[in-house]
Amino acid sequence: MARWNLDDWRSLREALLNPRVDPEQLAAAIGVAREKQPLPVLWLIGKAQAGKTSIIRALTGSETAEIGNGFQPCTRTARFYDFPVEAPVVRFLDTRGLGEVAYDPGEDIHYCETQAHLLLAVMKATDIRQDAVFAVLRQVRKRHPEWPVLIAQTGLHEAYPPDADHLQPYPYDRDPLPLAVPVDLARALAAQREQLGTLPGSAPVRWIAIDLTLPEDGWAPADYGLEPLWMAISAVSTLGLRARLQGDPGVRDAYARAAHPHIVGHALIAAGIGAMPLVDLVGVPAVQAKLLHSLATLYGQRWDRRTVAEFFGLLGVGIGVGYMARLLGREVIKLTPWLGQTVGAMWGATASSLTTYALGKSAAYYFASRQQGAALDPATLRQIYAEALTSGAGILKPPPGESQS
């Protein structure tokens, strides 16, 4: 890499601004990449109006309207929603029709249980008629006794006495429930749990009480029980959904929260393409270019030659040297007999995903600074890039049992 020069740097900037790759070839490569990086799937079952869409909205931060428009049918009575649509990091499966007359869930169960990584049953706390949901849970656990089950009891405020508000601190993770919980609500929660009884299998069954509403509904906080829901998901699942959807914990602005899953999604696609010899030389920069353009749009910024020049100028030639070292080094290994299909593919996937993630995180800082009219600090930008190369390793791991190659 000692022969790196300004022409190389300009070529890199040009590749990320205007990648020269056949769209059909790129689409095919992305398709193969997604096969190599299967999405973690959250299967939601429940009656209509139980609150499944509210859970998806709360977990993703996506608007309800966007979710409704994003669902695609996969069976006669089931549908899926990939988030984010452009570069998904998670798939939600929604089984519809539970509790309806003449509904046979067999087809949906067969499809969903071959796809799902986590089963989430959703039921209104005040609706005691949950036989159809319980029947599906029993059928699934009979076939998959090793599957953990998470059950969300929703619409808590419907059982509140007049003029009551959400209890603080959140009390529904205690057993027995404290006396402050309204009597009717406590009885309803207990009745559903007793009605289900014991499911087949030894995997855990976790219950969580939540009340997810819209701000205009007047209940504060609107995401009551969301943090306990995340904790419950983490307790029964090793999918790393929170890391994919939210990233680092802590207070961050809405733009950063929205940008994170887009960054992760493109990084996962880059990982799949990066495992393919030669294809990634053009495919990975093309995916990275799509990511940077998407982030610019998200932050309301332009992504043109002037912006590209400024961004990479602030990153510095040192970052470019490291980028090209990873890009070219993995090609040498992947084309080496015996090593190429194992070590080379693994290195290609890892290097592609981490450089994409690091570019995305540093670009988000860059666009946020421009949006706010703040001074851009090259040292901070480079530090963000370097730290993302490390932090991304924990986020971009495939679900347990799955491989990048």
C-alpha cells in the first residue's frame, strides 16, 4: 500500500459516488447475499386489533402508515413486513384470521414455523376469548418444544378505573403484582395466564404487559412497557434484535435512531456480497454508495461531487489506505486455492460489512453536523469510523446457527 496516491483516492471517491456496476448484476448479487444472510424473523400471532402493528411500530420506530403499506402476502392468510424495506435487518410475520369463523391456521403455521426465530403472541388483556391463539401456541410447541414463547398482554388502559393513569414505576414485572395494580386488570392478566396453562416442552414462556398507544391518544408515556418488552425479547432470544434496530443504548436523536437500521441492513448485504470472489470489487462499493445516498436523503442533505469530496477529505487518506487494504487483501486470499472458500470468504464478508458499517456511522455524523450547521471536526469523524470498525463486529453477527458463507 505504499504506492497509494491521490489518483487512487479520487477513484475510490468516484466509485462511491457513481459506482459502475450493472443493475441486474447487482440485484442478483444482493439476492445471493440475502440468502447467505437470512433475516431474523419475529412471528406475531394474535386476533385482529390485538396490537401487533403497535408492537412493530414501537420496536422499529416506523410510522403505522409505513408498516401498513409495507406488508406483503406470503400465504393466503399470512403476510410479512421487512424493515427497513430497502435493506432489511428483521422480518415480521403476521398471522391473520385467528379467531375468525372457518379459519384453518395449518398453512400459516407450516410457513411461519419454517421461517420464525422468535414467536410472539399478542392479546388484549381484557379479551378473555383467546382459545384460537392458545391452540396455535400448543400446536407449535408440540412440534417445537425447544422454542421459547413470548406473550404480550396489551391495551392495559382499557381496564383502568376512571381518571387513572399508567402506574410508575412499571409494576407488571413483579410476582405477585403489587396492590396498586387495578383489581380488574390484575384479574384479567391472571385469567389469561391461567387459561393457557402449561405449554408442551421445556423452553421458557414469558409474559409481558404493555400499553403501546399513539401520542394523540393521550396516554403518557405512549410506549408504556416498551423497555420491559425489549428486556423480555433479550431474555428469551439470542437474535440481537435490539442491536440491529437501535444500536448503542443511550439517548440519541431521532435521525440517528432512524439511520441505524439502514446502516446495519446495508452492512449485512455488503457482508454477503463480500464473500463472493470478484463480485465484491464493484458490488460492495455500489451497496455503500446506496447507503450513503440513503443517509443523505434521510438527513435532507445533498450527495453530490462537492459533498463526496468534502466527506472523504475529512476522513483523510489514512482511512482510504485501510479501506483499500481490506478490499484488495481479501481478493488475494479469496482467489488463493483452498483458502479462498473458507478464510477468504470469511475475511471478505467481515471486511465488507465492517467498512460499510463504519462508513455509514461516520456519514451519519457528517450529515447531522451539516444539518445542524455545526463545525465538522475531522478528528471526531475519523474516531467514529475507527470505533465503528470495532463496535460493528458485535452487531453484524448472523443469528446463531447461521453462516455468512
